[in-house]
Amino acid sequence: MSLDGVYDPNNMFAKILRGEAPSVRVFEDDHVLAFMDVFPQSRGHTLVIPKQSQARNLLEVEPEVLAPLILGVQRVARAVRAALKPDGIMVAQFNGAPSGQTVYHLHFHIIPRWEGDAIRGHAQGQMADAAELVALAKQIAAMIS
């Protein structure tokens, strides 16, 4: 898909927001929802999405949505850092298929990184173990302030 298009209300993240698809939730407030990526690039890979926007990417998002969204990203990234103690944290956001975007609902990836651990490919590999995702979500959620 290109950078231009129409928002699909049946994309996976819209379904998660409506409770029509499962997710392992980490944090939620009036503005954002954070949940575990089921195809994680590293242990603790978390996604943060806006709840009040139908923007497909960063180029389309409303300014009044972006401010609380990026604050939510920072809040969750800090919790990932406190809970998992990674050596670094990668925050990624893709716009359009050529960049790697696979779900067309604006979202940010928070990917913990450890020295010497290779990162897995985006949206590739095996689905994560559900029990491990639940345990990680609880660990991260406990650190959100």
C-alpha cells in the first residue's frame, strides 16, 4: 500500500480497539492503547496506538492526537526500560508498505535491545508464546507511572 489511501475500519488494530480481536494489553488511557506485538522483534516488543484517530500513518494524524500519543509512547518506553533493563530501546514507526508498514493504523513500535542480541525481522518469524507475552505485559505494566 502507498502513503495515500482510505482508512480500513477492519484493520487488525481497529478490531483490537473495538474488542473484536485479542491482544495482550499493557496500558490504556483515554488517548492510547499499548499491547504486546505477537510477532516480536525482541523480548518485550510493545506497540502503542492512538484510540481517537483513523490516521493510517504519521503523515495523516491530527496534531491534537499526536501530542498525547507521543507522550504515551514515552511513558510505555520508560516502563519497558524499568521492567526489562535493556541496553537500548528502539522506537520505530513505518509509513507505507515500502517502509515496512503492514497494518494501516498509525502505531509505534517500542523494541528493547540488548548488546549482542540480534533483532528479528519486522512482521516475520513465529508468533510469540501467549503465556510469555502475558508475563511480559504484567512486568511492563507494573512499571508504568
